[in-house]
Amino acid sequence: MKNLKWKIVPVRMTEYQYENLMRAAEKDPGHKLKSGRVNLSEFMRARIFSFQNNPDQIQKKIDGLIFQFRKIGTNINQVAKKINSDFGTINDISALKIYLDNLQTETEKVLEFLENLNEE
């Protein structure tokens, strides 16, 4: 095995940021020492470099979410136009409700994705 030279990189953060970092590290069982203490250095390295391993996967997910938003938005616009031109029926109003619910669901997926991305 190659002899690694470790570089020490000092990082400044507020007390609040440090507490959040420690909470996140404590929740991750993969970065604990045998003694049970958190291996903060390993946790930070894993978080920093995990994004370099899968940028294509992240971009695909973002592209898929954008596609869903556009598709739902187009449907909402079509139904709204029909309703506003007085050609709408009760079924159109029901469809609009479904599309708006879908939009809410997709928005929640985006928020969940961003939260998970933030935790990684």
C-alpha cells in the first residue's frame, strides 16, 4: 500500500454549524470509531467527495424533476384555459385538482431530494 501523506486542513465554522455537523455525523453509523466516538474527519471527507462520485445521477434526477414540472404545468394551463373560456366542465375542474395535487407531490419530491442531497 502506498504511504499516504496526510494534509491537515483547518476549517472555521460557527458554533451552530459545528453542532449541526456533529449531529449529522452522530446519525451516521458508518463513521464511528471502535470506541463509539464519531470519526469527524472521515465523515467530512465522505460528504465532500460523495458528490464527485455521482454528478451524472444527480443531474438525471434534476432533469427528471424539471420534465415532470413542465408536463404538469402544461396540463394545468390547458385545463385552466378551457375553464376560463367557459367551455370547462366539472370533469375539467376535477382534472385541474388532480394536476395541482401532482404538482404538490412533485414539489415534495424535490424538497426531499434536496434535503437528502444536503445530508450526503
